[in-house]
Amino acid sequence: MIGVVIYLLVTVLGGGGTGSGGAPLSGPAGQTAGDVARRCNTAGAIDRDDDCFVLKAFNEVNEVWGAQFARSGQTYAKPRLVYFSQAVRTGCGTASSQVGPFYCPPDRRVYIDLGFLDQLQQRFGAQGRYAQAYIVAHEVGHHLQTLTGTESRVRQAQQANPSQENALSVQLELQADCYAGVWSTLANTGGNVTIGEADLDEALGAAQAVGDDRIQARAGDVNPETWTHGSAQQRRTAFLTGYRGATMSSCGTVPHS
């Protein structure tokens, strides 16, 4: 499963955990962002090393959201970044590398399995560095949902109406895609990164590549009732909505009233 959704992460991996504070929750194979930062602190590391680029993208995403929150008189509590391979222990339970990149609300960490970045290009055909930046921005989008209370409201709504669990999950994921689009425009206009048409195409290609219909089609059975992230077109549209609206409010609220 690609970029496992929040409620599935909590349900499938057993939930529980209060991973806020204390020692990093990465397993033996885990690397903290600090570990990578030390390795990436060499000339040209970002250009030649995907995990160094991901760390840069993560820092840029949080810098933009920090500035955006400050403009509205709010304090932005940034998430932490953990790299892992094979498996990792989190505040949401233990995850294997099959999960792909994900965000865990209880410990407010973004977990990146770098093997997924290779899969993104080789298996899903999503090429380019900005495809990777989109993944990072999407996962930080889930952090925004935690900070704003959206994640807890969705979980409550899912518990109150289990028949809408998948539909609410799709809304949650599409809003995270929309937030990734908002970040793209804010980063571009703020001078944090330069995003051209080719970069935008890479992000849109990645959003479409991880659409539920694209993933299910590879297995030969497309069933919209089981979707948890949205179709390729929905994910593309959500990203563009944020990209063009350039505000968090342009991404709407979840669950819808």
C-alpha cells in the first residue's frame, strides 16, 4: 500500500503508543534526520543522493508552513523525520517497508522508506526529484491535519459511521494532496524553491501514479468502493486546487458538513 492513510495506519498496525517526546522510535535499521544531515553535509550531496534531497525538501516544506502559520499569529510545531528500511517502530505500531512513506499522528513523525523512492520511479513511472518533493509535502500535509484537529475529527466520524470509513479516508488524503499543492505555490512565490512547468508535471505525475485506480489496475481489479486515497484524476485535481488556490482554506474541510 502506498503512503498508508492515517486511519489504516492506526488500525492495521495496532494503534496505541504516545510517541511524543523521548527517544526516537526508529528500529535498528532506522536513521534519524540528524544522521542523514551529517552524511549530507558535503558538497554536491543533494545532487547525487536521494535521501539528502528528501531531507532538503522536508526542511523547505516546514520552513514554508512555519512562515505561513506565523503570518496568522500561530506557532507551527514541525514534525520530525525518520528514515527507515525493512521495518520501523512508531507511535502507531510497527511498520514494514511495504507501507511506504507515512505520517504517524501520535508521535508526529514522517517516516520515509527510501526504497519507495526507487519504486516511485521504476514501478510507478513517476520520474524526477519533484515527484519526491510531492511525497514529502503530502505527508507533512497529514501533519497539518493533526495540528488543525482534522485528523481527530475524521477518526471520530469514521468510528461514528463505519460505512463511510473509506470515503472519509479519501477526503483526508485528497486534502493532504491539496496542501502539497498549496506548499508548491507558497514555496515558489516565497523564493524557497523554484518550481517550473517541468517540476509541476513531475508532481502531478506522481499524484496520478499513486491513485487507487492506477494501483488496482496493475492487480487487475479496480473497485472504487475500496479506495482509500482517491483516483489518479482526483489526486491530480486536488493538488492543482491547492496549487492554484495557494491557501489552506482553498483545500476545504474534512469531514464535509
